[in-house]
Amino acid sequence: MHACLTVFEDEGAPEYLSTAELVERLRDLPGQAEGRWSYVGLTPLRLGLLLSGYGVQPRKPRKPRAADGSCYRAYRRADLLAARPNCSC
């Protein structure tokens, strides 16, 4: 949870970050995500499993769209902030 929020802050605190971008940035971290998976082995599915325990789900943001015009799944910073008090990490 906190690592995800750190990535958001490092990116200038955008409203959304795509799942792919968030996973890519988290994979650069040393250590393990909640003691379950090493960050380097993190996948979109694993991130989803970790965050779903806090009620955080990826969304389809209205804006921005991917460069090719397609929709993508993304995590919303406000959802992570709202779930932070429930995090034991």
C-alpha cells in the first residue's frame, strides 16, 4: 500500500496510474510486497490480489486514455489513500 502511494508521489501525485506502469515501478523496489512476493516478481494479478484485501480495485479511468486511444485499467490515488488506515504495513 505505502509503496504504491510512494510511486504515485514520485510521479507527481496523478489521479490515476495505469496498472502496468504501477507494477513496472514497483518491480524496481528491493524487498517483498507484504512478505508475499518479491517486488521484482510482482505482476498485475499479484498486485490486484494484494490490494483487493484493502478494498482497492483497478478502474477504467475516463481520462487519460492510452496513447493508442484504448481504455486501460488503472489504480486511483484516492482509493489507496482511503484504504491506508486499514493497512498494517
